[in-house]
Amino acid sequence: MSASQQVQIGFSDKVDNALVACLIKNYKDVSSRTLGRTILQKLCYFAKASGVPLPFRFEIYHYGPFSQEIFDRTEELLLDGVIEDSSSDPG
């Protein structure tokens, strides 16, 4: 394959990104409540506690468990267009 024909894959080369995207999709399928970043952090924490092989480390934070790695993965997924931020709050 020539350099001009190569396609760069954004998220699918990282299993943890795919797992986070899957959790987001499954949450949206079963809940009408808006999935925010705090809920996503908790969802990933409980998924890991339930045995899902997420490689993230969590720390106790103001609103519960927090992982900087999940925050970073969320940003990557947003940039790659895998997930969408539909919040009216630009922050």
C-alpha cells in the first residue's frame, strides 16, 4: 500500500477506546438519562469492578471515582467522531 493509500485508524486500534464506546452505546440503549462525563466515569468504574477488562486506574474525587485515562480516551473518541458531545455547555 502506498503512503497516499494508507488509512489511519483513530480509535479501533485501542481496545480500551472500543470498550468505552461500547459502554456509551449500551447506556444510551437502556437509559433515557443524559450520559455526562461524571456518569461515564462511574459507569466505567462499576464495569471494571464487575470484571470488564478496563485498564484504567481510578482515584477518589469530588463526584466519585475518577480516571484521567478515561477523560483522555473520551477526548480521543470525540476528536475521532466516534462519540458526540450534544451538551449545550461548551465546557
